[in-house]
Amino acid sequence: MKTPLKSKWVLITGASSGFGAAAAIAFGALGAKLLLGARRVDRLKKVAAESLKAGALEAQFHFLDVGKTESVEEFISWAQGKIGGRKNLQVLINNAGGAHGLDTIAEGKDADWEAMIQSNVLGVLRMTRAALPLMPCDAGASIINIGSVAGHAAYEGGAVYCAAKAGELQITRALRLELLGTGIRVGTVDPGLAETEFSIVRFKGDAVGAKKVYEGMNPLAAEDIAEILVWVASRPAHVNIDELIVKPIAQAAIGKVYRRVKK
């Protein structure tokens, strides 16, 4: 099957697990060339190998911490050397992020707050600013940010994460306006309940507590979101998917989940 992404360079942050890893394999299956970044390089190496096995023409990887400007700049300098030109990056997936803890504001910890703002907000800004000079105009290039339903509605214990994802949403909307006329597409994909390492990180490694979030229902999988990211990036060049909310059928809203009781 012909695809506009074959032989094109796709950059994915947070590619060591979850949505990022699944996206690497999904874009790889279309014959794309991958630039993968994350802090866990050992995991990146495995994802790169799986992507090559799926069909990626190339799968390059490098350490990346989007919470630090110097790391982002080093990564982009490395990426520019790999793609062999300033305007060869077709897709940027700003996926790195996550939630830390479920404390109320009264009990919140600075370290958790700062980690969420650094990765989900400032990380998106840093990566976008650094990668834009590598993206061609009027050629169907895409910037796709990974948001959350948390950016659309607040809930107890999620104040900073909700604020961070609301920030990502507004960054996406502002960037869409700022890039009007360039031909570079800008959008956000905002998942609901999805079973990845997200909850394990949020629950500070408590796998049992993290698993309870999905009890009695069928959550989204990383592969579901990866398939959507490929679809968004492969639309005709004149089509922009601005905002896409994706939830499992069992989740009508945050806090409104139908759970089947085991008999």
C-alpha cells in the first residue's frame, strides 16, 4: 500500500514505552525513518530494533530529556546530522510527558509539580521550537502533540496534571494560528483511560494500585493511539486534524466509567 510516510523522517519523543514505543512500530511498519528520543536508552534500543523488524527503513535513537533545554538542543543537533538537511523532518510527535502522584493541592510536592510542568508543557515548547527549522513548508509536515482528556476537565488529585495538559492544548491551538500559511499541520490527540506505564509512574511504582484503575473495563491500548497518530499524519496535505479526543467505550467522561462486575 502506498503511503505518504514511506521514507519520511518521523521524530518521536518519549519513545521508550507506551504511546511513543507503539507509534515507533506503527510508523515503522509504513516504511518511515525514525528518530527516537527518551531518557531510557536501553529501552530505546529495543524499540528501535522492533521498529526495524516492523519495516522501518531506519530507526535511530538518542538520549533525550525534554525537561532540559540543553538536552533538547543536543538531540536536535544530532537529529539534523541524521536527516541530512534542514528541511527533511516530516512528522514531530510530542509524546514525552506523564503524571506524577495523586496528591491534592494541599498535600502536593514541588518535585512532582515541576516534573509535570517541565515534561508536559515546557518540553512541548522546547521540542517544537527546536524542531521547526527542520520541517518543510507546504509538504504535509505534521506536529502532533499528545494531550489528555485531563486537559478538558479537572478532577481531584489531578490539578497540576490537568493544568499541564490544558496548557498543551492551548499551546497546540496557538501554534496552529502561528503556523497558518506555512503548510505545516498542527494537532493534538487526547486519550482517555489507556493502560500503559502511565499509571505505574503516577502510582510511584505501585503496580497493584495502577491496575485497579482499569478493573472491570477494557481501556485503550498504546497501539490504538499509535494507529490514530499514523492516520492523522497520513492525511492529504490540505487536511489538518486539529483536535481529537479518544476514549474507551466504557468511559463517557472523567470519573464516569462503566465497570462490569465479575460473576
